[in-house]
Amino acid sequence: MAVAQTIRAAGLSAFYERRDAPAASLPRDRADESFDAAASEAVVAPIDAVQGETALLIEGLRCGACVWLIETWLARQAGVCSASVNLATSRARVRFAPARTDVAAILRAIAAVGYRAHPYDPARREAMVRKESRALLTRAALALLAMMQVMMLAAPAYVASDGVDAEYAALMNLASLVLTLPVVAYCAWPFFAGAWRSASNRILGMDVPIAIGVAAAFAASVWATLQGEGHVYFDSVTMFVALVLCARWLELRVRERAGDALEATARDASPTAQRLTGYPDVKEVETVAARALAPGDVVRVATGVTVPADATVVDGRSSVEEAILTGESRPRAKGVGDRVLAGSINRESPLVLRVDAVGEATALRAIARLAERAAAERPAAARLADRVARTFVGALLVIAAAAAFAWTFIEPARALPVAIAVLVVSCPCALSLATPAALAAAAGTLARLRVLCVRPNALETLSRVTHVVFDKTGTITTGALKLVRIDALADDEALQLTRAMALEQGSTHPIARALVEQPSPREPVVAHDVVAIQGCGVEGTIEGERYRLGRPAWSLPTTLSPEDCVPAAGEIVVALADTKRVLATFRLGDELRADMPALIASLRNAGIRSSIVSGDDPATVADVAGKVGIAAHRGAASPEDKRAFIAALQARGEVVAMVGDGVNDAPGLARADVSIAFGNAATLAQWTADVVVPGDGAQRIGRALATARRTFRIVRQNLAWALVYNAVAIPLAALGWLTPLAAAAGMSASSLAVVLNASRLRNAKPRRTAAR
Amino acid sequence: MDILYMLIPLSVALAIVIGACFGWASASGQFDDLEGPAHRILDDDDRAH
């Protein structure tokens, strides 16, 4: 067989010792021709100049050995840098050098060792998740049904004061056996498969005690039924299986919801687009697939329609909802020259857009890739929980064996029930569910807020943050200039503003944008012969008169006293002048984000200190700090100073989060315990941070911190509960004070308590923290 | 009490029939979406979906 030869030739025969399920054979000829077709839909995200990454969905993964084999095998392929396979999601992430290999070759390599791989596709994942959920629900429901029937048949044995007649007891036991058989053979199958899988990998999973408990109780009951003497535990077996399956189904639903919220960003923005060919001369509309668009194309986006690509407005004025990117449903006004992002929805009136980026290059896809990477990696907290659970299972098996051994001397008839009760009552489920259930619920909440934890441990660090350091420009402020004040030295303000707007009409300079954005105070005028002089300003003719708008020193130095033009902290002053005198000065400032003061206040209420570090001059920084209510601030800081500032805080024992726009603060972001990139979603591709908060809505940072804290509080509660429960229940069971039935009830109740406690995170409304 | 010899097998058979019915319903996707239909009944437009 070709697959076996490949594996042997590669010196990977250890796989045959590790694997625990025979492979399904793959028809080679059929696979071969489909590779190139499949590879063409694959999405390769560039990592840097030489590396790319692609996500694959692998069919036929059965166990840890499969994961090991595929990872090892792929890492040996020419051009492949690294591969990681996630058994739980059946997803592989492969980093490779596109210059040296391609996706078709990788798919072929995976097929060579006997697995079928596809480019990762949300629809396929959905189908797989649905299948899993359906199978689990069917198993749980059938086990519940059998449980009810078996309970009824067991009831007479519990209530009859002098026991049931032997002949009826035999009949009832036989009926119970018939009803329990499918529960053990079908419903409990995942436990046996899981136990076998972990045993063959020499790992103690939580399925092991469940499987041993079910098998031992069932075997003893069958023996008692056939012999016609001894106790039967059919009721315990069915109840145990039914309750554990219910707990798992609930857990799966929590996980699925979290996944759904992430998937929303992974879908294509819009399947079709209306392309205007020959714009602006001919306005002919042609409907094309959004994938077929190219940068430079002009598209029309009707009201209520999703924007197909990242683009710049060339005509029209509307408001656009960016909820899919930023989680914020309040529409934002967009006019000519503004950028709109793929996935946002046009709300008011049609827009004509020039496409800047399509497909993989859009901000939406960049967010989706970050979200996928975040979902694929397991935080250290979850790995630790796994290790603890494994040790616990090992200890549990020893205790059960010891209890059984001790009871054979005290009362041999009770040795088996006691051992079963010990295995069943203990709660490896609660222990190993405690962390993942809370993390899954938190992931769902954060995904709805569009807060992406890119590094696996970011959430844990966020929960411990004591100090948040903000960058100023683009973080505390919007980074865009805004007109603050007009001082008219002649005529009225409205007239001067109208003239200034006319001069700046065609310019894309930030100062021009700030002026042009103003609502026109009166009938607009038109400027002719406008020339822009680099570094100085613009000059043009309005109604026969020549005007200059720009730096006061340039506009007309002689008639302006210097005091008029001294910019206040953080402001820029431009002057409008005709050929004789200065007519008006315009003061422009960097606008504060409206919700920043509220965020700072809510952080303060949560006991988290804040400070501002910026490269701007100290007076400006002090001014801004005063406005948002931050006491600690530092201006004129070089990137190296920012790093030192954070290091000094850390030396005092603070856990520091740095919030920046993600582009200019690399040293500071790298030094902080956890870095948060916040702001302009359009530049997202350049962001390197642990946590990414695209778009406006500063309150989301506060909510993310609060969610992280709640998550780890719930993890601690869950772990404490699981430990206390086990510390009480295991000795009780070992001393023979619990029947297997009571043990099963207790175990399931404690598992459910943990899952429900975690789901509080999902249901909790974002806490409304008052500004004061 | 001999009636038990009929009733118990009957109840077991009934349970198996119910289980089979549920298995069929689940396999045909009736439990895939437990929330959507409750909202859909309020939706006047019968053509949607």
C-alpha cells in the first residue's frame, strides 16, 4: 500500500505503534486530480516577505498519533516552515515559503500519509460541527429515555419492603439489560473511544475513569442478571451516561456560540458588486463577483448593501455601519475622500467608491485571520488544567483500586459498588471543564465586542492588569484635526470660513480636511487658480480677490501681532489673508475621543491606574491628560523613553497594559505585559499586539479588561468548587457511604454547576459603569 | 401479576420505538436549530428561506 510505503520510507513507522485506529484508505487517482482545483481556493496569508500561512481542514483525524504524524511529516517537506494540527477542530495551520512550494504540494503530501485535506472553509467547519452536535444530542436523548425506563424498572426493588419475587426481579433485570445495552454500546461509545485513545497515547484523559466505571458496573450487572443473584446497577449506568452526555452537549453549545461569533467575521463581505465601467464618463453598471474586483475599479454601493471591498468614496455622501468590524452599530458619516471598509453596510444613500483593496488584503479578512489564529492556540491556563486533570485521574484510579482492595477484607460484597462509586463520584469533568468552559464563554463575549486576543495568554494577563499606559495621538485623541476656534479680524466668521473652505476644497491635507468638513455656514463660494505651496499653505482667487491661507508667517507677516498666532497647547493656527491684511485665524486641535473620559473613569472605578506617554510636547500632553482625567502623563517621549517608562512601572510591581495605535509604538508595546492595539481598522494589517481592538469605541477596552477579570474569577471559583467537591465526595464514596446512583447524580450536578457558572459570562450584560 | 410478562416487554418495545423515532428526527436535522423556528413563525413572508 502506497501510504504505508511512504510512512516507512520516511522513517515514521513509529506511527504504527502510536496509532489506534486503522486508516480509511483513500482512492489515489480521485485525490490526485482534485489537488490543483482544491488548492486554487486555498487562502494564503502572507506572514512576511518569504513566508505565508494557510489553514487546512483535515478529514480522518482520529487521535494524537495522527496529529504527530502530520506535523512531523509536513515539517520535513521542502519549503514548509512549520505545521500545527489541532485535533479538536481538525484544523491545520501550515507556514511555508510560497517561493519553494505551494498548497497543492502540501495537500498531496498530506494525502501521501493517508489523510484528506481541504482548504479551510467556514461552511465545511459548520457542517462538521453540526454533525458532532447532532450525534451528541441523539446520544444524550436516547440515554435519558433509557434512564427513565430503567428507573421505573428499578423502582420496585427500592420501594418493596420485603424484596421483589425472584421471578419478577429476573424479568425486570432482563428488561433493564435490554434497555441499557444500547446506552452502553451506542451512547457511551465516545467515552470508550476517548479512553482507548488516551490509553494508547499513554495519557490519562477524563474519559478513562468514566469508561472504567461504566464498563465495570455494566459487566457486574450483566453477570448478576445471568446468575440470578447479586446487585444490578443498570439504573446507575444509564443515569451516569445520560447526565455526562447532557453536560457535554451543554459545553459543546457554549463552545459553538463562541465559534459562531468568530465566524461572522470570516464570511465574505459581499458576494457580488456593481462595477461602473468607464466611470466617470459612462455610468454603465455591471454586476460582477466581489472576488473579481481589482484595485482601481469603481463600484456603486446602493443603500442597505454591504461594501464589497476596502475603498475610497469618490462620489456621494452617506453614513456607513461598521458593526462587523468594530462591533459598533452606530453609523459613521462618510463623504468624498473617506475610506470605507469591506463588510460595512451603507445606510443612507448610494455611494460611488474606488476600490483600494480586495479579498485577502481587506481589513475584514485581516481581522478574520487574527481571530482564526487566536482560536487555534490554547492558552497556558487551559494546558495547565489538562495536566492537573491527568494527574488527578491517575490518583483517582489508585484510590479506587485501594478502596476496592480494602473492602474485600471488610465486606467483599461491597468492594465493587464502592470502587464504582469512587470512580463515578469524582469529578474529573468539573476539574477539566472548569477552565475551558470559562475561556470559551469569554471568547464569545469578546468576539461580540470585536476584541481579539491574538496571543493565547493575553486574556490571563489582561485579568491581572493594574496600570494602563495610553499613547496620545490616535488613541486618546482621534488623530484627526478639528476646527476649534475662528477669530475673525475683519467681517464675520461665517464669511471667512466660507472663503477658507473654498481655498481648501480640493486639498487632502489634514488641515484642509478639518476645514472642509465643517457645515458650510452660508452659500459656498468658488476659488480659482488655487496653488498649494508645500509647507506654507494655499493661495487662490475668490471673486476677483487674491487670498492666502496658511502659516501666519507666510500668509502676511506684517499686520499680525505675534500674540494672535501663538498656538495654545496642542493646537495649530492658520491665518487667512488678502493682499493687504489678515482676515481671520483658525485654530485647529487634535480631537479627543468622546468616550475616553468615560473609559478612564471606569478603569479608575475598577482600581486600574492610567497614564499617558506621548512624543508630543509636554504642554499638549498635559492639556489632553487634564481633559480626560489622567493624572500621570509624560510628554516629549521617544519610543525608547516609552519603553523605559513602562519598565519603571513594572519595576514597581505593576502589570502594565499599553494601548497604542499599534503602528508607531513597537518598543513600548513589546515591553508591556500585554499590548492593546486600538483605533483605525484600516491600518490593522500592520498591527502587532497581543489584543486587537479595531475601530472606535474606547469603552470596549474597559469591557475587555472587566471580562478578563470575571473570566479568571469564574475559573478560580470553578476550580475551588471542583476541588472541594472532590475532597468531600471521594472519601465518602471510599468509605462506602454513597451508592453508585447517588455518586452519578453528584458527579453530574457538579459538572453542570461548572458549565452553568461559566455561561454566566456569556449572559452577563456589559456592566454599565457610570462616568463618575 | 402474570400481566407483567406482557407489560414489561411491551414497555421495552415502546421505548425502542420512541428511541428509533427520535433517532430519525435528529438525523433529519429537526434539532439543528432550536431557536430560529420560534422567531420564524412571526415572520409573515412565507417565501423567505
